[in-house]
Amino acid sequence: MTPPPPARPRPYRRLKATAAAAALALVSPAACAGAGGTGGDGLNVLMVNNPQMIDLQKLTAEHFTKETGIKVHFTVLPENDVRDKISQDFAAQAAQYDVATISNYETPIYAKNRWLAPLTQRARQDPAFDQQDVLEPVRQSLTAQGEVYAEPFYGESSFLMYRKDVLAAKNLTMPARPTWQQVADIAAKADGAQPGMKGICLRGQPGWGQLLAPLTTVVNTMGGTWFDKDWKARLDSDEFRRATRFYVDLVRAHGEPGASQAGFTECLNTMEQGKAAMWYDATSAAGQLERQGSPVAGKIGYAPAPVERTKSSGWLYTWAWAVQKASERQDDAWKFISWASSKEYENLVGEQLGWSRVPAGKRASTYANPQYVKAASAFAGATRDALTQADPLHPGVQQRPAPGIQFVGIPEFTDLGTEVSRQISAAIAGRQSVDEALDLGQRLAADVGHKQARR
């Protein structure tokens, strides 16, 4: 696929349209719909096309539907597409979808806009679900104004995955807590270690949840920030520019071919096919790399997210299930969520598909399950450590005006981050310089910052 040309500056049309739709939703008949049973011909679920969700899709009819009689109709889309569709449907309270996968970024924003049905009471009345077993950082990230608004399907931080055999063959040693410069040095030496192998894979695909997720953690640990505590945009700072140049130069010199269009899924395939010696990305990827039949199972080592000026730099993220407030199938929606996020479902995946494929990172009991710990011994401890060390309130070296590690927790970041990511992706593709990308990004961020400061 030919990469698109650099995006031109544009007003935040989708954000404004979304806000208008939200206002209409508050007085629309759909927003007043009840929370009854199945209705129609089943439950409509909209979700991202990550491997864990594909596993769920395969298991639902034979297990959940067979046990409850509730049919589930899945719509499965790539990350950028699913975010747009969820935002449109939930903002309008159109109730085309009853349940959707959202993250800890969207949850407090959607809750504030009254687009979500609270789940606190349902969880309390369902002791088998065991809400307290959900890891505290994940649980808190899905809570707003004292109410739980989403339940996690899996949680993740980020870490560095590397081919132990490749580094050993090149007499390279991965430090216990690597710096980004050490990673860059290893990437240069491992590049070409095997036919068609590059030194590292890093996301370059546009999207605030794609390229900007890993890049912003590099910015944080190298001393940069999107905004200072007074909402002054800082994309023009030396630290932000240096971190972005480092990332772009690294992926251009030693990264995967077509990096400007490579996201999580593409890098997962690259690593699994033996075409990269290292990959910095989500901890949730490890289960796929170590699954039975994976050509790289047993060959991967796991190190903490690389740092420079901070003690840790891994992100905190969860794909979670939320119920649209206008849904007429809220009872059935909870039954589905309580099954999909349960210990029972984790055990089902372990027994049916293999324990390394369990959607982990959300429950303390997962890391006490001997079958999971044995199967995931290569990465379970590294994942748990990364999750518990993540600090969304203090991810860098300075105070922040909003929570978030790999994102800024404001509604405007969807458009701002996506627009800036397009410009940086264009720099990765060689169509413009990093300075040109960030000059535009600074102007866009300054506009957002001015509006936030006036509120």
C-alpha cells in the first residue's frame, strides 16, 4: 500500500461533530432506552481486531451462547477504524452496538459525557466476577467519579522483546535495565544478523494509539512532555525534538521496511516471522510470540521499557468492555462482559488454546495460577512488574496537567495526536523532516493548550 501524503492542518471537525452528537444524545429517545433483556436477535459487540479478541470470537458461540442462549454478533475492525466507529455510535447514543472495546483513555471521557452505563452495582451483585481481583492500577484507570464504567479484557504495559539467540550469536548482551542508546547500539549490530532481519521493529503507522504510544514513552523518559503543568505546548522543546529525532532515525536506519505503515499487528508479524531482532511494544504481544506453534517461541527475552532520565517508562493500557448507555440489552451485556473478563474465561483459553494466550494483565489471580505461570514463565514476571511500575500521574520528569503515559487524557488528544502522528509518520517515510513535523505539531498543540488553560 502506498503511504498517504502528509496530512494538511485541519480543524478538529470530528471532535466538534462528536460533541454536537453528544448534546443531541442527551435529549434523544435512544438515550432514554431501558436496560432490558436480549431484544432483537442478540447482542451487538464492536471490538478491535487484536489476537485476543479473535480468540474470543472463536470461543463465544460454543461456550457463552451455549450456556446462556444469548447470541453475540461481532464487528471486528483495525484499531484506528474501531475507535472512530465507537466514538460516532456512542456519542450519538445510536445503540447500534451494545458493547464495545474502549481503553482507559476513553473511559473517563465517555463517562463524563454520559455515554456509558455504570457497572459498579452489577459487579457488586455478581460475587463470582470478583471485582477486587482486578489489578488496582487497571481497576482505577476504568473508574470515574467513584463508578466503574468498564471491565478489562486484558491489561498491558510495554517492554522490550529481543531474540536471545540472535544477540548471543553476535556476542551482544541485553542489559537488565537498558537505556535507549544501548538499544540503538544493539540494533545497529544486530541488523542483518540473519537474512532479511532488521535490528528493531517500532511502530510508524499514523494514529494516536499507534505510532504515538511508543514514541511518547521515549519523549517522557528523555525529558519531554506534550504540555507543561500550565498547558503550554512543548513539542518545540529540545527534549521533545531530540526524542522524536532519535525514534525516527532509529527506525529509518535499523527498523522494518515500510515502517511508516507498520503498527502493532505488522510488528507482531515481523517479530514472529524472524525479521526483527528486537521489538519495543505492548506486553500483551508476548502471549502470541510464545504460543504453541510460534516459530520464535522460547527464543525471546524480555527487558523493561528502555529509559534515560526516568526509572521506568512503560505505558499503562487496557482494552476493556463498556456498555453503551442507550443499549436496550444491558442485562445481557453484563452477562457477556462478566464472562469475557472472568477467571473462568481465562481458564477456558488456557485449556482450549494454550495458557500463553490467556488475555492476562488484569487479574491478580492470573499470576497465582500455576498453569499460567508455568506456560508464561518467560514473560509473566516482566509483565506484572511493568504494570505495577507504571505511573499515569507522574510519567516524566515534570508535572503534567492531565493523566496519561502514552497519551494526554483530554478529548482533544484523539485529533491532535492523530494529526501529529501523521506528520511524524511522514518524516519516517522520508517525505519531510522531524522539525517540519513538529513545527506543525506545536502550532496544533498550542491551540489545544490555550483552550484548556481558559477552562
